[in-house]
Amino acid sequence: MKINPSNKELYTDSGTFLKRLHCPISVMWKDMSENGSNTRMCSGCEKTIHDTEHLSDAELEHLLTNDPQACLKINLNQDNVKIIH
Amino acid sequence: MLFKRLLDIFRTKPNSQTKKGEITCTECGLVYDNTLRFFKREASECPDCQYVKILTDKSFDEINDGLRVIRTIRGETAIKAAKDMGLKLLELRAEVSDEFKVKYKKLQHRKTGEIITIGDFREGNGSEWKTLVNWTSENPSKFFSPFAAYIIPKDLKKGERVFINDVITNHVSGRWNQGDVYRLSKSEATWTGEDFYIDVRSYAIGEFIG
């Protein structure tokens, strides 16, 4: 996947737009409680946040097709993320 | 009054190469074409340095995610004008730290001629792309003046959380393990009574959630 840090738009490696990340609540990943192998519960909105570190582009597309509002966590330094400007 | 002030600020420089119908912001030097359209659009600020924005009442009514927006003004002229208007200011020296850098490489497709800019070492290694500009690091933040100030609403209470859309001081919003260091340009902050405590975490870009 690719992300533009300035507008937080997320794309697949082939350039398909996935979503624009936006969260009005300032909650950090480390402050969330685990509720699955790669997911955590946000105390601010009680939604499940998916860690994308181990997700392929296909898995991510499948996740967002089923739930376009799915919340994601992406770290700038994870191996499967490329930065675009 | 406002129109007179606008003309004063955006007057055409007599000896410049500005064409008829163009106006120049005396604060940052931006040439703005088509004066008539500028005023018809009811814009009230230089699109580059936003100088005249301080002359409008809207500056104090803006809300972002439920927080009052603190307006930043830059340049000696803007600060002097704000003082003349009796506005309360927090003046700070604006100097971009050398710490911030963003790398890029420009490539051109050998067949289509398409030019792209990439920012990741892992991209653009295919033989169909030729390098136009090799990896270069630049500091993308530039201030046109070392003088800057926040306009402090007179009713701002100690402890009030606000949104600053143009942070003056230098804070790192994120670091990438390929060497890029990003500057925090906007942030939530808390008024301490004398200064703003910048909550870097509110707009940090090391980790994205959403």
C-alpha cells in the first residue's frame, strides 16, 4: 500500500484509491486495548481499529469493500507501506 | 476603509513589471492577476501570505473540530497593521529548523514521457523509467519573513484548547526510517495564559489512524 502523509490518502501499490484516513479523536494506538490478533478497540469511539502491518493490498481492499468506514492503523515505518507525495 | 487598505497593500508597484490589472502584495511580493476578479470574489487576503485576513472579523469566528482557530500573521507589515488595529499579539521569531527534510526523485517514462516524483527508495526501480533528478533532500518549509505572531482573542481563557492552522515554532510531526523528517504545520494547542502549549500528538504523522 501507499500513503501520502500530507493528505493521508491511502492507495494500493497499483494506485487504486482506498480511503482517506481521518480521525477527529486524538487517541494513540498504544492507548487502545487489544480485542483481536491484529485489532484494537478505540476508547474514544468504541470502533475496532485494524492494524495494517500484516495486511496485503488484497486483504485491505476486501476489508474496505465490506466496510468502507473501517478504521485502520498505519505506521509510517511499517514494511508494507510506501510513502508518496 | 477596507477597500482603501486593500489598495494600499495590493497596490501595483510603479517601477515593477506588473501589467495593468495586476496587483502586487507589498508584504510577500506575490503578483495577483486580474484585480477586478479579485475584488468580485470578495477575497480579502493575499492568497500567499494571507496578510489582509486580519482585517476581517471572520478571523475570530472560525471553528475547526469544535475548537477556536488561532490566526497566524507573518511579516513586519502585517504585525504593524495588527498592532495599529489594537489586536493582542503573541510575537515569535519564525526560523525554519534545518532538521526538516523530505527526499524525492524525478523519473520519466521512456515510452510515454510521463514525469513522476517519488519519495520512497523502494519505488521506481523499473527499467522503463529514466532518472531526471536523482535522490535529493529538501527542506519543504520556508518562511518569507522571520517575523510572525499569533492573534490572541481578547476573551481567550487560560487552559482553552484551540486549533492553530499555521504553527510558528518548530516541532517534528513525524520521522520516517528512510530519513525524512516532517515539520508540524498545524496543531491543536492549549493557551497557558502567556503562550501556547503545542500538542504535537494531535497532528503527528508517525502513526495514522482513521
